[in-house]
Amino acid sequence: MFDQPSEASRPPERPGGADTPRPPEPPAAAEAPGTPAANEPGPSEARTAGATPADTARPSPAQASDGRRQRAQAAQQAGQPGSPWQHGAGAPAAKDDGMTARLRPPPPPLIRPAVLGSVLATALLSALFLSDGLGVNLLIVAVPASLAAFFAAQAAGRRLRPWTATWAVGGLALLAVPALRDAGWPTFLAVVSAFALGSLALHGSRSWPGVLIGSLGLFDSVVPGIIWGVRGIRARAGGSRANWGATLRTTAVALVLLVVFGTLFASADAAFAELLSSLMPEASVGAGPWRTLLFALGLAGALAAAHAAAAPVRWDGLTVRPGKPRGRAEWALPLIVLNLLFAAFITLQLVVLFGGYDKVRDVTGLSHAEYARQGFWQLLWATLLTLLVIALALRWAPRGGTGDRTLVRSVLGPLCVLTLVVVASALRRMDLYVDEYGLTRLRISVAAMELWLGVVLILILAAGVFGARFLPRAVAVSAAAGVLAFGLISPDGLIAEQNVQRFEDGRSTSIDIDYVKDLSADAVPALDRLPEPERSCALRFIQDDVLHDDTPWYATSWGEARAKEILEKRPVKGDGSDCYRVGREGTGDGYEPDDDGYDPY
């Protein structure tokens, strides 16, 4: 690695002493003027030995390089930093090379025609189908992109492993959420999570840094993927121009035949023309720049996925140095005090959960819902901070042997169990509050977040028993499964269902029209059960969005299609003039406002 000469290239040593003459050697250019070279005798030594001028000549470049290396090592051992510009001055350059060697794989093989075809299909489908919204078109575009990655990995000799299949199947399942649900917020979470799982499928990470950075590692392959694709096209175009010409001619002839006969059949039959117009995306000059951008994004994304599949960055090579182990008493005493505090708090919570609200009301004067609303956010933050405390405690935990491992488990295990009770208390508080005032988007979101934190605590407990090697990937799987379940249950539909059920059961004197009218088309089946005029007031804005929007089939979700069918059979009534007084008696927006009309959630 360094510029160190081999033994064969070094000049032979002199068999005799200093009096044996040797041929003159060129001066070493790297030596500073006036500085004696390493192992070179001084003037007095030369005169004492009776050496000729040839004996005082400077050493060869190889010997000068050895001298520089020895001086740099001596300076480093003496505490003096070596020059960062010369090899052997220090370890920074070698360390960087070692880190790069651990992370960067060897270059991928030449891109194959199957990969190029899949990449081009991804770009074309992106330009055609992604310009009108999100729906089943994401799955349509993801199929050729997945094939490009599969063909590239196969060409590089990579095998399909169980975790790779898990990430890939999970990512494709998450892309089904936009095809099923009309609400934008679960769709956004699902698309972001699908991207993260796809990146993990390509990189195959298993450690904490690998899972965290590997979920975004696809961005690192964008520029190398484009360069790899351009080089592959040039290499294949230069070697087989005749094949490329035949491919282009075949494609052109097929397109001409499709256009000519498709136009004739469409003009001959109106039903066939309607079918073609519904299947084919609408092409217009105004949408040209947008479709061009989508083509470029699809091309770059597919090339990045294929390059990452063929030559994935080994993000597991990034390691986090463990913290300095602490003494047993220093480490365990603060955590034991925290466990006692949790136990005291949970004792009161168990009394409340098992019917002690009468005593709480007598002492505090708060109703069930007010008591629940008061502490949910504090308990959510307590759960998050507990997870942070557990992570820091594991970093500085004593690691001397079996006794230390037993101590860590006996302290952190009860802390996780007590935190699970805190999670249950927070969810119970939210359930009481929702039962009193109704469900909203924020309430269902934070409840789902609290529930997932409980799952993470259970995984930590399992890692303490079975080992922590699986923990990073298990947490990632639980997060993806939570996002998938959150999208499949249709949050907007669940919110509408719960509020309509409360209205039908008489638990609420009115329904908050100002809130439910802003829900997505997923809420239409539940809101359709409302009596008039509440039904028409709640569905008026949704009907304007659904019936007057000519979104093509590939950008229409199943929830939107179902809402359109319902509203076409039973459209809203009236002009909306009587909607001002509807839903404004009693409580509104599912809460009791404070004096200033503000509610935090």
C-alpha cells in the first residue's frame, strides 16, 4: 500500500568496510538541503575513515524513503504528528482506506440487458402513470424496479436470503395502502416505510447503524447507479451495434402497428374506444415537462436499486464503540431508585384502573375524561424517556462476567415491565377520553404510537432472554407492521365509524360536522348512515371531491371508488344552507373546549 520498495529493487550491500568504493548514486530529491540523509556518515566520520568523495554520496531514493518512514514513525512515537501528505506519516490514510474497504464492495459486473430493459420499463411507467396521483400505479411501477434489482443481484452472484425476502415482501405490501385508502396521511407513512424496507432489502443490514443508515442507503447509490448504467450502455452499444439497431427497428414497427390498428378499432367500436381511453393515460403537451421529470426520477431510482442490489454498501461495517463500563453500585443505584418511583406511581394507577375513580374525583374534583386527558401526554413522554434511559444504561453497563449480566437483567427487566404498565395506563386514559369525546386523527395516531412503544419494550425484554442480535431488525419489522396495520384499518373510516356510533347510541347529542366533513373518502360508508340533514352536511365536500374529479383508474384508490359508488346512488340533498346550525349544539370537534376555545388534541 505504501511506496515501499521490494527486496529485489534495493541496491546490494557492500561486502567490505567503508574503504570499499561504490559507484556514485543520484541524489535523493526528497531530502531537504543541508540535512544529512539517514545512515549517512558526517564529514568528520568520512575523514576519519579515509573515505573518498564517492563514499559520502547521498543514498538511493529507496533508502531515502526508508529513512523518511523511520523518522515519521519516530516522530509519531514521540508524540509529534507526522505530515498527512506523505505515506507512512501516519495512520489516518490507512484508516480511511480500511473503513472504505469495509463499506465499499467491489465494482458490480457489467449491466445486463435484462436489467436495462427493466430500468427502462420503470422509467416509462413512471412517466405514464405517476403524474395523476397515487394509487395502484405505485405497485405497477415497483414491479419492474424490483425485477431490475433481482436481475442485477443474480448477475452479481447474490442469493435470496430470508431477511431479504421479508424486507421486499413488506415493502410491496406497504405499497398496497395507497391502492386501498384515500387518506393522505397513512399513505405518506406507507410510502416512506416501503422505501426504507426496499433499501434494507438491497443492503441486508442487521446492526443498529446498518438498519438505521441502510434504510436510507439507496440515496447513496443514485450517482454510482447512473454512472454504472451509462458505462454499461456504452460498452454494449460499442460491441453490438447491429443488435441495438434491430431492437430499435422492432420496437418502432410494433408501435406503428399498435397505433394504426388501435385507431381503426377505436373508430369502429365505441365500447372499445371507451376501454382504450380508460386504460391509457392522457397525453398532453402541458404535462410534458412533468412527465419528463418523472421519467428521469424513475430511471435514476431503478438504476440506484439495481446498483445497490449488485454492489451493496456494507453499512454494518459502521460500528459504535461501547461506552466505558461503570461500577456495579454506580450503575445500578440510580436505576433502582427509578424502579421504586415507577412502582409507587403504578400502584396508584392500578387502584384507578380497577375502579378507584370515585376516590380520585373526591380528592381532585376531576371527571373520568378530565383525569384521562390530564396525564396521557406525560405518560407518553415518560415511555419515550424510559427507552432512552434503557439505551444509555446498556451502553455503560458493567460487562465483567456472568454476575454483571445477571445484575443488568435484574435491574432493566423490572424497569421494562413497569414501563409496560405505564403504557397500559396511558392507553386506558386515551380510551376513556375517546369514549367521552370521540375519536380524532391526532388521538388515534398517538394511541398507535404508544401501542408500538409497548411492542418495542416487549422486544427488549425478549432480547434480554434470547439475545440482542435480532433486536434491530425486529424493531424495524414491528415499525413496518404497525404502519401497514395503521393503513389497512382505515383511520378516517374508523374515526367516522366511532363518532357515528356515539351519535346513534345517544352518547353525543350531535356530531361535529366541521370535523367529519374534512375526512377523506374512506369515511363515506360510515357517514352514509347519518340521518338527514347531518348526512348531506357531512358528505357535501367529499362528494364535490369524488364525483367532480376525473382521476384515472390507476390513481384511484379502492376507498375513493367505493365512496363514488355510494354517492352516485344517494347524492347529498339540499344546498347546504341549513348546515350552519347542524352539529354545533353541545360539544364540538369531539372535545369540550376550554375558556379560550383551545384544546391541545
